Amino acid sequence: MGTEEMEAVILVDVLRRAGADVLMASVETDLVVEASSGTKLVADVGIDACADEVFDLVALPGGMPGSVRLRDCEVLRKITIKQAGEKRLYGAICAAPAVTLMPWGLHKRKQITCHPAFMDKLPTFRAVKSNIQVSGELTTSRGPGTTFEFALSFVEQLFGGDVAEDIGRKLLVPAHGCCQRKEEHNKVEWFFDQTPDVLVPIANGSEEMEVVMLVDILRRAKVNVVVASIEKTKQIIASQKTKIIADTSIMDASKSTYDLIILPGGTAGVERLQKSRILKKLLREQMEAGRGYGGICSSPTILHKHGLLKDKIATAHPASIGKLTGQVAEGVGVVIDGKTITSRGLGTVMDFSLAILDKLYGHARARSVAEGIVFEYPKKT
């Protein structure tokens, strides 16, 4: 409970993409865990089932009070101490290096980093202000904004540099070649008299990293985000097999209006979202009322098919952008046109989410959230 959902889900997703057999384990009595920004995740197993297993890697996400809950779990403590003692890989990110590993004594004789807010808890002569710190079997990192690097570091250590490079390229991580981060056309203000309401529809096969990053970042700025399942149940199984429980069903969600509707990607999820009649009706009403909407990765193809990108400049995942017959902006991470916003894919979702905050609240608020997640956000030009 209280684990940082971006850190947990990015770790699991990236490692599974690399071919690792990943278990997400709950230290609570229930497999359903409410993460720090309110996303409900369903773990694969309880921690007790892992007690006698041998792992190539034990990785701890941060978040508060999640890091404290991990620290106080005796089974996890024994697993991690054994892992370190047998010289197998282990790691922690964000608050967890200081809050979880240090009380267990697993930081000794190691160089270590963590979230800037917890750096003063680290031994001064061992603390390193770097996004990633590999010190023998221990790898530590700073926060949600550095989790892609953290996960890819493990991919490199487990599978080799070529695999890590390939995964990074497929994820469209900025270092692997997204030239321009953002561009805006037909600029209009996004003004709201009250807290903005945002709908995020999800389906079986939706990309979990995109869902979780978007929802987490918007909620950090106090946006009212509703995650709605188009399936018969609120629980969906995302593209890399992470189980997420939505806040509500699309039927119940459709009884309200939203300032913004954002569609996540994931090939199978997009196909299912495309078939939802309720979602199609909501999107048409959104456009006719002049309210905002957008999509990530392959989901702009849904907006295109429903006629919501007419006379709009948009972008999408490189594998999907050819399906958009209107004006497209290739090689740009995030494209805003009026009240429409689209993005290329996984590696651009943080920029995408922060661009939404910039439009809703201004640059200073977006930059503040970016600093909190340890994500490099450009200064206002």
C-alpha cells in the first residue's frame, strides 16, 4: 500500500518485455494494493509464496508509505538480505534506498542514490547524486522520472547491452531518438472554473505504463482523474499482464461529462476501445461540445476513425502514424492542436502528461510536478 505505481509498473513492464519472468508480490494481506496516487494494482502473488524462491533480481519500488511497508515486511527483509549475501542482483528506487535498504544494512560499503528528498538520510561519503548508481550487485535510482533508466540498467545487467538498447529504442525512450519533445498549433487556452475532470478509458490489452504514468502525474497536480473499464469487470489485464482495477465502468462513467478524455495505447487495448459504442458516443459528444481529447501511442487511430482528427495536426506511434490520413507531425513527442493532444508512445508519456498540466495550470505547476518525480522538464522559453 502506497508504493509508487509508476516505479512498480515500469519495472515490471520493461523487464517482461526483455523476456524476464517477473513476479509482482504484495507484502499486504491482500493481493489488491492501492498505490500512492490511487491506482489499484493486483499483485501476482503474496510475498510468503516467494520466501523459498531463488531470484536473479529483487527490485524495490519507492513511494510513501510504500517504502515503509516494504521495510516492515520480515519475509521481504530476509529475501533481500539473502539475495545480497549470495551476490545476486538487487535494487531500490526513490525513497526505498534510504527508507527500506538502509535499516536492513544493505547499503554498507556501497555507493548509493535515492530521491532528492531523502538524500540527507544517506551516509554523506557514500551518497551519489546520479540518476542511476550501480555498486556491485546493488543498483539504486532517484524517482519515477528515472525508472526507465533504472529498469533498462537491470535489462543490461541480466540480458546484455544489445537487448537493453533494443528495448530502449522500442520504448521510444528520448535518448533513443525522439528529436523534438513538443509542438503546438492553433493555440487556445484551456480554462476551467473548477478542478478539471479527466476520463481515461482502459481495456484488456491497454499499455499499463501509459495508463499509470498519465493517471499518476495528473493526480499529483490534483486533477480529478476517472479510470473507466470498457470490459464487463472493473479489473483489466494490461498488455504486459499487469492487472489494474479501474475506478468505475464506462457505462457509469458516461453519466458525467469531462473536460478531457485521454485514450491510452497498447495494440490489443486500442482494438477493444475502438469497438466500444459508449466510448464512441462520448468522444463524439466531446468533440461537438468543444471539449478536449487526446491519445497516446496507437490510440490516435481511434480518434482518426471517429472523425475527431479532421483538420487537426497529430502524431502517433511510428507503427501507427501511417494510418492517420490528415496532417501528421513525425518525429515530435507531443503535439497539441487546439484542444487535441497526441503523443508518440511510452517514452513520451511523461512529457505528454506534463504538457496537459502545462495547459491546465501553467508551466510552473507542470515544472513543480516534474521536479517531484525527478524528471527533466524544459525551462519556459
